[in-house]
Amino acid sequence: MTPKSGNGAAIHRTALVATVNACMFVFGVVLLLMGSLLPTLKVSSARAGSLGSFPLIGILAATILIGPILDKAGAKRALAVSLALIAAALVIMPSLLSFPALALAALIYGVGGGVLNTATNALISSLSASGRGAALNLLGFSFSLGAITAPLLMSLLTSRFPPSVVLRILAVAPAAVLIAVLALRFPPPVLSGTPLRTLLTVLNHPLVWLTGLLLFFESGDENCMFVWAGQVVKDVAQVAAVHADLALVALSIALGAGRLLAALWLEWLGSRNVLLLSAGVTIAGVVVARSHESFHVMAAGFTVIGLGMSATFPTALGVLGDRFPNQTGTVFGAVMAIALAGGSSGPLLGGWLASSNPKNVLLVPLAAAIAIAILTLIVSPRASPS
């Protein structure tokens, strides 16, 4: 290979990685979009709750189904279709007047988001054989940026523009990324000729289910904290909601920053130690948050919890990618489906615990961190290539 062709390949890979991270940014926007949009919709509380569930149903359905398709057909078409679905749904939602039509649009962009989540993680894992954990943590940082963008734009722009304009502004992101996806060459699928039944045999490996269980606890922990952090600080520290929400902001910023730092920690410590360190930091954050009922101490505790949670999900996926480099779509789809189940149960468990004492919500990250540490010690010997 000539230097010129080598430089061209490096530039193309950089563009491809940047585009995949942009896809994950779009998923972050999608995941938090309905929460930002619901206050602007003229629907009843009961219908608002139902409407909020449709994107999650779409994400779960897509996550379950897309894995083997990625391994057999590649990621380019999957990413292109999902981005087109999301852009179209955002553009048409402002003109929809009936609840069924809004629900269908929410389901459609949820399906697109579910495909984006699995496909981007699988593709980054395939493109980053020498540093999967670090690359997946950077991908997680892109998700955090997208997750912040949706509520921020809705908050800043709805005072000047109607929600329909804001939605169409948001639709520019998936449309622009779609153009980049169509323009780039993607790696061909490694297992295009493999029968589906043979491909699915990888799911018999204990490491897949042990890691899925680990991510079940992690996802439940993260979603519980996102839902309950502000409320717990408000109830315990007796502060106004606007101040209590700063604890959620601090947790979210720490989650994103921690994923950037994890890219360095992984090279130094390795995946096993990063997972154990993450569990330890989360436990330390719980101890701090429970130690005093002042706003500043509790906000500091939630910040430490955010740092502790940050690296677990992408690092665990990196371990799976190292062990199953040719079946990342199937494997990632399976463990992410398990994680979504945990993500749904975490806030419900937090609500049950909060009914007796708001501080008891912090038992969720405490228990999750202990479970993650135990599972990491179990998984570690299995994580090495056979």
C-alpha cells in the first residue's frame, strides 16, 4: 500500500468513526425527546404517559431484532433506514393532530433509535479492535451530548419558536448524518453467508448472559438516578425544584465526563479494573449522598455517582466485543435488550423505595454497584479469549 492510499484509508476511517459517533448523538436526542416534548403537547396526563412509552417500545423491539441483521447484512443500510425514519417522524409530528398518529410517529422514531444504538456500538467495536473499551466510552460520550441537546434546545427555543419549529430544527441532525452515511463506505458483513440458526448459537455462551445481567443492573441504576436524582434532593434537602434539578445536571455532566476519562483509564488499568473501580466510585457516591441532608453534599454525592456509573456500560460492551469480534451485532443486541429491561425496572423500584423514605432510592445504585462488582469478578476469567 502506498503512503497516499494509507493516508486515504486513515482519513476514511476517521470520517466513518466520526459519522458513527454522530449517529449515537442522534440516539441521545431521540431517547430524551419525548420527555422534553410532552409538556408542549395538548394531551391528557393518562395519554401523555402512554405516549411516553411508545418510543421505548420501538427501541426495545428494534434492539431485539436488529442484531443478527447487522452481522448478516452490515450496518450501512440499517443506519440509513433508521436515520430516515427519525428525520421523517420529527418533521411530520408537528402536523399530527390525533393521538394514534402521534403514537405511531413516536413508535417509528423509537424503532430508528433502537437500531442506531445497537448498530453504532457494534460498528465501533468492529472498527476499534485495538481499543474497543476506549472507543465505546467515547461513543457513550457522544450519546451524553445528544441527551443534553434535546431538553436544552426545547428549553431555550420554545420561548421564541413554536415546538413545531424546534422539532424541525432537531430533524436536521439525522438528515445531515444520513447524507454522511450514504457517502461513506462501510465494512462488509463478516457473516453474510452464515445461517441464522448458526449465528444465534453464540447466545449460548455464558459470558453473553452474565454480561447482560451486569448491564441489567447498570441500566436500572442509570435510569433510576436520571428519574429520581432531582426529586430525592428536593425532598431530602428541602430545596426548590429548580435547585434540586442541578443535582441531575451534575450527575449527567459527570456521566459524560467520566466516559471521556475512561478512555485513558482503560489503557492504564484494563477493563476488569475499570469496572471494579466504577462500582467502588458509585458506592462512595452513595455514601456521600447519604451522609448529610444539605444540598451541596447531596449534589456532590450524585456527581460522584455519575462518575461511577459512566464507564460501566461501554466498558462491558468492549469486553464482549473482544470476545466475540465477528458477532457483535447479535451479541450486543441480546445484552442491550436485557439492559433495557433493567432500565425499565430501575425507576419503578426507586418509586417503591421512595414511598417509605426518599433516601432509600440510593439503595438502588448501592445494590447495583455491588452486583456489578460481583459479576465482574465472575466474568473476568471468562472474558479472556479462548
